[in-house]
Amino acid sequence: MTEDACRLTIEQRKTVELQVLETCEHRRWQLHAVNCRSNHVHAVVSANETKPEKVRADIKAWCTRRLKQNSNLNRQKWWAERGSIRWIWNKNSLATVVTYTLDAQDIKGLDN
């Protein structure tokens, strides 16, 4: 690691969630759920004509721009290099993933 681990404030987390929404709207991707935690983000996105790696890269890039714009931190890296990409094949799986994204981490008592 070239920098200390990133811990987002509540304000930064709101900034990230709004930017994910804005990016999805701009790209015409469907955002099903987003939940920014203090040290990672979950987003459930349908982008049928776009490779998942591009979805992830665009979201990370735009969130980084917005965080730099709204922060006085001289931070270069806000995110890990990669991130999980999961395919969702049916409505039941989508419902499960949305529930996990929005609620499960709080139920498990993970970070706020």
C-alpha cells in the first residue's frame, strides 16, 4: 500500500452514493441499490450493453473525481485496484443482492 487505508466520513459516503446515482443516470444504467460504507462500496447495477469492468471503472473514476473535488485531502488512491463483479441471473437473485447491499451489513454489525 502506498497510502494509509481510506476511511470515508459520513459526508464522503453520501457524496459517493450521489455520484454513483449520477454516473448511472448519465450512462443510462439501472441502479438497483448503492451502499457506501466507511471502507468500501456496494452497488447493484444493470448495464446490459456495457462490460462490468467498465461499469466498475467508471463508477470508481467519477467517485474519485467528486471526492477530490469536495475534499482538502491530498489523497491519490481512494479505492483498491479491483473489486468484485458478480452476475445476477434472475429476479430472486436480484432481490437477494439488493437486500444484502442495503441491509445485511448493518444486521451483521459491520462498520457504519
